[in-house]
Amino acid sequence: MTLASVTPVVSSSPQSRRLQDAQAKRVVACNYCRAKKIRCNGGTDGPCTNCLDRKQECVSATPRRWRRRERSREPDDIVDRLARVEALLKQQPFPHTSTDLEPLPDFSTPLTGDCFRLLGGNDSDLMNPPQLPDQTIAVGMNEEGSQGHNLHFLTFPGPQAMANSSAIRDPGSLIVQRNSTYPADTTSSSMEWGSAYAPSTPFDPPNAAGLGGDSPEEIRERCCISSSEISNWEYHGPRSFLSICSKPGIQWVASKSGSSTFNHSAKKFTTYITSRLKIEKMLSRERKPEPDQETAWRFTRAFFEEALESALGIVHRPWFEMQLKSHFNGTISDADPAWYALRNVVYAFGCRIELSKCSSFKEATQSAWDWFENALSVHTEVLYFRTSIVGVQALTLMAYFTQNFGSPCLEYMLCSTAVRLSIAKGLHRQAVSSWNLTDHENSLRSCLFWAAYCLEKQIVCQSGRHSLIDDDDVSCQVPTSAPPNSTVNVEYFSILISLARLSSLVSKKLSTVRAFQQGAESVVRSVAELDEQLEALKSSMDPTISNPTRPKSSPSSSTMTAQQLAYLRSALFSLTLDMHTSLTYPWSRSMLGLTPCAALRDQVNRSTQIVAETCRKAILATEHVQFDASTPVPLGFFGPIHALINLFLYILQDPQRPGVQSDLALMDMGAGYFARVQFLTDSEVSISFVREMASLAHEVTEKASRRQASNTGIAYNQDLSNFPSIIPDSATDQDLVVEDQLSNDQTAGDMGTSWDLEWESWSTFLPTGDDIFLT
């Protein structure tokens, strides 16, 4: 280079010199420098000094395409998108419904997928929504008109995951909760979910038909109840006893009672139910030492001689006692996790039975729970190591143990695993000759499978969820005789199996999606057919089972104990209610279009009377429930609460009906039963929902009486002959009840006549943990 060419560069500023050097610098080092891993200082107009010194050819490979690294704009995007959403929300009108009811407290409003699309986010944004500061996203209106709702985010699956799964059909897959101040617009839904891959749509006002479109499936899914904390929610189907806690149920009760407090009561009740469904604290890593030999035998005798579950033959007593004796003698290995779990859950049963006689409720349940934790500690080994029939026995007993007031109700998952393992072991099939099993072994296998079957079907009835067992795939013979030296009560077991099988048929005909789509006439016909089968089954039972009087005072040739009779009675009442409430829930009537259809009224009215009479019997039967730490949930809780809820609804439908005062007395009796439960458990079990229902029933009846008295006083001063005949003489009281329900039901106007469109509206998702409704 010449001096003249260098002079301008020298005379330039340092900043200009660095800019020119950066522009002339080679993008990719030459091949020689790259091979030697040395710095290349060559430019675009000449070789580098390394190649010149070593007389190498200074060439380089094809330069890579320059990729400009863009600065992340995520923080700016969040601020911009947040500002847009706040502006749009402030522009939305907040309708106020004219009513005499006081507004209920506001609760958290989650941000659905439609709101994410409004923000302009793409699929990745929906997969990982950014967390916005709480103070910048408080929107919504509270009781006093101020903004007080917090928006919560929910992670949605991507489009590929959505396309390859049934999540879009699952009411629990993509749902979040949006609660509003009552009374809400009846045309809006309580639940919303949006597809993460749906095209962008304009933001609809709150009273629009729905953000997710007008498809029946989307409308159905938006009508469920969920908590804002969904990491541990529990689904209860539309026909469970918690249907009254769904939004349509709450709205109907509020419309009939004029109460603004029932919403809070329902949320508090569902929160309490949820708290009993899962373990609240981590299990201890230290296992409780096993009892000494004397204590172990005492617990074993208590289980086989006094436990209700021993009558099912889940564990054969002679075999267990032989195993336990060998265990203490050291003649068998203690390396089998299934045997470890089985003996510890037997200890837990026996401990709870023994301590219930002499200790407090809390002490009995806690001591027994420590043994149960031993069994639960090997749950993984029982399922995923070498499996055996003993493992099925252990899991089934563990499920029965947790179906109890004194422990977290884990029976749903434990029974599910027990059923799966029993099917994996072929227990659902009748043994063939090639299996080389003796009659004794077949009998033991049969008892074990049907014990798991009965529990699983009872859980289905209680929760409204679908069953894992397909009855068409079961060929296992029902036990007809007890194995030698067994504790099986064949009479009790066979009736329990018959009730469970009929309950399975009820679930199949009245709870499946296919059954819903068949229409109201098909449902009414199914209820009538099932009721005939139930009556035939009742005629074959001991009369004391369906009689609410004290079992031991009734003349009977039965071999069953008073506790077994009480349990069968409770199961019979629950099955009857489960069968007929599909037609008697007020919101179900409007939804199915049953009310205006005269051809279907007979069965609806008959079901209404059957439900009312069954509730009365079930509440009267609570007087003889011997409650302690070993009382199972179906007998001590589910049966009574199911009856009280349905009698409460029956009273609200016609508070001026003759005989309503007797039903109010039964409501008080039911409230007294749960007060007794609270006393016997040292307030460990406290259910205020029953007292609140009874109090509300009294209030509604008193208001109706005052209103009737006022109307009667006016009527005496008028010439009644001038009024036209409105009600035909042939109309029955039941017809008037149904017509009254149609004209006063607030949910009738916003419910379609399509079965598939609305049935899942009554599903209930239970909140968990510290719920905002209790604050």
C-alpha cells in the first residue's frame, strides 16, 4: 500500500477506524488458521499474516450466512399486551340483574385460552404463559363496584398434543373457573375453555353466547365448577350427590329460597369434601415398628371377628394366621413387599377397632394410620415388582381401610390399582381346567375379585365417575358357598354383589354419554325398567333391609349382623336415589324437557315420590348407626347426606305441600345426626352444610306460609266466582309441583332441550387446599 492510501485512514477518528476494520474483517477464518486454531487477521482484500509468513494459500470455506440475533422483546410484549387487555376489559359493560337477592362475594376469575388469543400470543405463548404482576392484572367487579378479581393462568397443551388426545372431550382437561357475583347472567356459563390452536377471534362481551363457539361440547364444558387451584381437583359427575353444588344447582336453590348465602355454603362444603380426598402432609420416612407378637395376634383377631370387610373373604383367615405364625417363627422370608403390606393393613384395621372401644376418635385413627403408612410405603413395589395375588389382597384391603371417616379417603385410586392388578391376574375370568386350580382356590379368587368389584361400583355411585370394570367382560362366578373355616358371610356378600351389579347397570344406562344422547323418552323408559329390577331384587331380600327400624329388634332368620344389615340398607337407599334422581333433580327436568311433556309425567312424578320416601327412610335409619372410628363412609356419611340433600330439594319445590312440617322435622333429625357425629369425633368431622340446609328449608317454608296467608286474606274480600278456572280438576298435587317448577326455575330459560348439550353442566370439580371461598 502507498502512503497516500494510508493517510486518510490515519487522519480519521478512532471510532471510524474501528468501523472500517470491522467491515473489512473476514467473516470466517481461513482454512490454515482454523486448522492450527490460531487467530486469523486476514481481510476481504488480502491474505492473513500467518499464511504470508508460512507461504500458505490463504483461502477459507464458504462463509456462513449471517444470522442476526434479535433482542428478546418478551418484556415489552408483556407490557403492551397487558395494556391492551386492560383497555378492553374496562370498555366491557358489567350488567346488573335486578333482584332482591344480596350479591355473593366475588371469587378469582381465571384467564382462559381466549384471553391468550386476545393478547396476540402464539402457540408457544399458550404453552408457557408469562406470569404477570398481580397488581397489574386485577380486573373485575366486586360487591361494591370496585375492581377486585385476579386473573390466573393455566397451561394448555399444544396443538399436536390436543390433536392426539381426548383432552378436548375430557371435562377436566382444559378447564378453569370463572365465578361471578350472583345473580349472574343466566345465559353465560360458569366455565370457559379455549383451544390453544383455534384461530384468533374478537373479544366477546361477558354475556355473549360463549368465547369458545356454539358447539354443544364447548357449551357443556363451560358449565362445570372448578377451583382456581386445579393442581389437585377432583371431578364429581353430573349425577353425584354434589350436583347441588354445581352452578345450575346453586342458582336453582337461590331462586327458590331467595338466599344469598347458599353459594358460600356450597363452596365451603365442596372444600371440606376435597380436604378428605387426599393426604395433606408428606408421609414419614420412618416406618412404625411392627407390633409385638401378642399385639399382632390381638389386632388379627379383631379384624377377622369384627371388621365389616372380613365378611367378604378378601383374606382367608387360616392362610393368614399360618403366614403370621411362620413370620414370627422366622421360617419365611420377609422380603415380599405384598406380604408386608397385607399384614400391616390388617394391623391397621385391628388397631382401629380395638382403640375405638377405649380411646378417643383421634387417637384411634392416628394410631391405625401409622400402620397403614407402613403398607402404603411399599405401594410401588407391590405394583411394579413381581406381582402376586397377595398384592391384590393388600391393595383391596387398603382401599377399604381408607373408605372411612378417620383417614383420607384414598379408596378411588387404591381400588383402581387393585382392580387393574386383579384383571392382570385374571381374577375376573372363570378358571378353566387347564389352570389346574382346585375348587378351594377358585372360591378364594372369586371372593377377592367380587370384593374389589363391589367397592369399585360403590365408588362409581358415590362420585358419578365411570367404572373401570366392563360387566360384559366378567365371567367370574359369584360365590355361592364359603370356603372351609372362612369368615365369608355368603348371604351378606351375595346381596351386596347383586346391589353392585344393578348399580353398574344404572350407571351404564343413565350416566354414559351414549345414554344421554338417546333422549328423554329413552331415559324415562330406562328408569322404569331399572326400577322393576330393583323391586324384584328387594322382594328376594330380608324385609329388614329396606325397613328403617332397628335391625336387631326385627324378627329375622338372617345370619347377618346388625352392622351388615345397616350397610346393605344404606347401599339399597343409595342405589334407589341414584336411579331416580336422574329425573327428579329440578335442573334435570328443565334440561331434558320433561316438564311440559305429559306423556312422561307419570314416571317423573312416581320417581319424585320414590325419592322422597327413600330419603325419609334413610334419615330415620341414621338413628341406629353406631358411629365410631371404624364406621365406613357409605354408611356414616354418603347415605345420610345424599338423603338430606334430596329431601331438601323436595321441600323447596313445593314448600306449601301438606306434610312439609314432617319433612322439616326429618331435616332437623338429619342435622342432629351430623351434630352427633361431630361430638363423637371431637369435632374432627364437622359438616355445617346440613344445618344450613335445614335452616334454609325452615326459612323457605315460613315465607311460603306468610305469603299464602296474605293471599288468603285478599281472596276473602273478592268474589271468587268472577275468576276463570285455571287449574283443571284432574290435576294432581304432583302435576302442580312440576308446573310450579317450570315457571319458577331460573335455569329453564338458559337450558337447551338437547341432552348432550347440557348434561355435563351438572358436573362438579372440587376445590382443594386453602380455598378462597373460606376467606
